Amino acid sequence: MKKLLLFCFLYLLLPATAPAQTALRAVQDPDTELWGFVDARGEWAIAPAFEECHPYSFSSGFRLGSVKYKGRWGCIDRKGNFVVRPVFSYGDSYLAGQHLLEGTPVGRVLYRIQDRDTGKWGFVNHLGNWAILPRYEDCHPYSFGEGFNFASVKYRGKWGCINKKGVFVVKPVFSYGDSYLAGMEWQNSPDYAAVPASQVANYTSDSPVPNQEQTALAATPATPPQAPAGNTPLPASVTPPVLTILSPKNGTGYDLDEVVIRYEAKTADGQAPEIMVSIDNEPYDMTAKGVRRAGNELRLKLSPKEGQRRIQLIAKDSRGLNSEPVYLTLQYTGQQLKPALHLLAVGVGQYDDPNIADLDHAAKDAKDVARAIAEANPAGYRSIEEPILLTDAQATAVNLKTALMQLAGSVRQDDVAVLYFSGHGAQEHDETYFLSSDAVAGNLYATAVNFNDIRTAMRILVDKHCRVLVFMDACHAGALYNTKSISRTLQFAQPGVIGFYSSTTSQQSNEAEKWQNGVFTRALLDGLDGKARDGQGNITTLELERYIKTTVDRETEGIQTPIVENNVGDFILFYR
């Protein structure tokens, strides 16, 4: 039986990287019964001010918080500021946030909203700003829905249909059902013309209501409300930028890591807009090292990747209006690329300080894992790099920190990084440490490896868009979050990371003398040796998970339950 100190190694996966990636969890304040968000240390990151929170708030797939405020739902950023105004229903708030994250042009999607003050109905965009001012007595639930470019609305007791400019394309003379049918006929007629997102109004708090709208609000039943005519320019407050890519042309090849894009941007106020970039549907960090903007020219760092790369540009002006997105497709023409596999294996069983209990098989565990990966089938990788192996006396604090930076510095995009740890972990003064061989009990701050050092390496790995697997064979692996059941999802592993942990908080990680390994590590080794193959004979992450869980449960007769936290999905780790 391993005599381990509390190994709270799950801190390794807390995404305390750049602030934008820090995990936040919704918590209800017991005094006010309002909801807010805490960080990984349990400190308020966003003070409790909300009546409810959507369960996906600040999750790996939804980087905003969907919250209920004064009876309506909106979305906040990580500073607690509303980026989607709280005017929505529960479900629509989440959808609006998704459109914001995906860079959907403002005005492409509209939602029907009833104004609290007047009781009238209007339409807002996904930012929660009015696109069509509230002046209707009712709205059909399918208004501006998927496939419908009109809204069936009730005005002065009769029903008609409007387009996204608020212009009646079907006069308000119908009953409820007939209006909707008439709108369908209009949409299928030669007169039909969709209103592009760039021509849809976006009334912010400082946007003046155009005179045409004021006139429309006072219109009589014989003169239904009309928005500005199609040949009348919209006011500058609702005129979005126009963006054009000048070079390179679509389909251009590239084989370097820098791409130069020249563009033309026009704004209503004549000021240079902000340029937002996404590559392959992932937001691009415009503050990253190597990114430069001079005049109407962008120089982006574009990592080599086989196949096509799809670049999206959106211009955002000083009022916050977005242009229609423009796209550029580039083809990689350099050498064929495959990922490399990198490994850092650490096993500490012998400690200099006699007050820290030695471990029987921690060093052997790390050596066996390093050997298994080094001898695995290299098909699918451009290389399996020489493992970085630190055991016992070699695993000092300085050597471990150096190895973490060596690993983080050696990977490139799409590589696979495997980290294996076996040894003691401990807390001191609310800080968590991995105990290197030269650690001194009672003075861990100066002698052990703070988990913040490990987080720094993890941040670099994830920022490089490589896939990371972490394996930990230690007692009380789930202790940090009091995870006592495999059915309780941890939800703290950041995107790009798969974590395999040997046991829950109420269990110990067992060793079997017949194997000379921890039970968890032996199951891992056998899985890598071929017992975790899928139907095609490949070793995949999901089959490895299944085999480890089943084997550990059987060998320990159910007293040890591994935990797996997967934010990557299934992929082939080794081919047959």
C-alpha cells in the first residue's frame, strides 16, 4: 500500500492560464441567495448579483456566463459586464451568447421581445439591442425564425408581415393565421428580397431614433409604420463597417508561418476599426507575439497545418457595430505534417527529508511508462520524442521546473504531450506543491514545486493547441473537489486536456506486489501494450479509459475507482 501524503494533483488541470481561460463556477451566496462566480480558489471572481445562472456558464464550450438579472436573461463576460443585454428568455440568452462567440454578424438573427414599459413587441439582435423598435401588439412565435425572413405581427388590431427593416411587406389587414400564410407567399414570390445583416438597425443606448421611425410610431392605421426607404441611407449610428480583403486571393498556397493580409475597411465615422480574426472557427489572439498591424495590413502567425485554413475577418467600429464577415481560404503547400508525441514522466519514491515517507514503486512506475511509450508503434506520428524521465534523486525542484519548460518549449500545434506523475503532494499555507526529492517538510515554499509552475507549462501547451494527457497514480486523487463518485463530473479540466486519475477522495491507490506497480499504472501499461484496442486494433483514449476503469475495479474488488476527465474526445493514441 502506498503511504502517500494527500495528493491533490487535480490542481494541475485548473486552467489558471491567461485570465480569459480561468475556470469559473456558479455559486449561490447563502446570505443573499443570489448567484455569482468563484475562481479555482473559491474566491469571488464575479460578485453574487444574479437570480439564476445557466449550467453551461463559463464552460469549455461556452466562454460567457448566461445569467438572470431582474427577471430577464443575458450574458456576462469574465469581468461581470453584460455583453448580451438581459432582455431574453432562458434559452434565447444562451443562443444569443453563442452567436456572439461565433462572430455572427449583428442583425442576422433577431429575437422577439416584449417591452416591459409599454407592453409592445419588437425585435432585438443577439446583443440585446433593439433592431426593430417595440410597437406591435403581438408577434407570431415563428417570426424571423430559421428559414423565415419575415415576422408576422399584430398592429392596430390586424396582422401583417414586416421584413428586418421594419417595413410591412404584407399590409396589416389579415387575421393571425392568414397573415403568416401571406408572408410565406411573399417569401416565395418574385418580389421577395432578404434584408442583409448590414442594413438591420442596432439601437444602442446612445443611438438616436431616426426621424422616420418617430413618424412611424405616430402612424395611423391607414399608414402602417415604415422604416427608412431602401434608397435612403441609414443613420451613421446604425451603419456598420464594410470590409474587403484585397490580398491574397482565395486558394493561395502558403508554406511559412507568417501570412500577410491586405484589406480595405470603410466606417461611418471614418475611424479605423478594430479587426477581429478567427482561424478555422477559433478566435485568434490579436495580442499574441508576432501579430502586427500597420495601416490596412495584417501580419498573422499561422502554424503549418495540412489542408485548407479558413480565415475570417470582421471589422468593429467605435460604436461596436460589426461588418459582415469576409473569408479567406489558404492551402498549406509545405511538407506533410504529422504530430510528434512528447513525454514527461516523474516518479519520486526516495526523499532526502526523513520526515517524508518513501514510496515503494513510484520511480519504477515512471520508468515503465516511459519505456512503454518509447517502444510504442510510431505510426501516425512524425516522431516519438526521447522521454524526459526524472526519478528519485534526479527529480529535484530545479530539474522538474526545467523539464516542464523543456517540454512546453518543444511542442508545436497539434502535437500530443503526455505527463505522468507519481509521488507525494501536499498543501502548505493554502498553496499546493508537488514534492520533489529535495523537498523539506514545513518549508515547501522554498524547496518543493508549486503547482503554479506546472500550470504555467500547461498554459503554454494548451495555447499551442496541442493535445495533453495527464496520468496520476496516487491516493486521494479526487480530494481537491471532494469527488467521491465517478458519476460526479469534475468539469475543471481545460479544453485540450484529458486527465486520468487513479482514485477518488475517499479511496487509496493500491499497489500489487505481483506486478511491482500501482494497480492503476499496471492497467495503463497493459492498455498501452495492446489490451485497450478498439475494433480496428488501434489504442484510443476512450478504449484506454474503459480498460483502466474495468481492470482497476476488478483487481481491487471495487474499492478503487479511477476518474477520467476528458475535454478532448476520442482520438487514436497509437495505431495497431
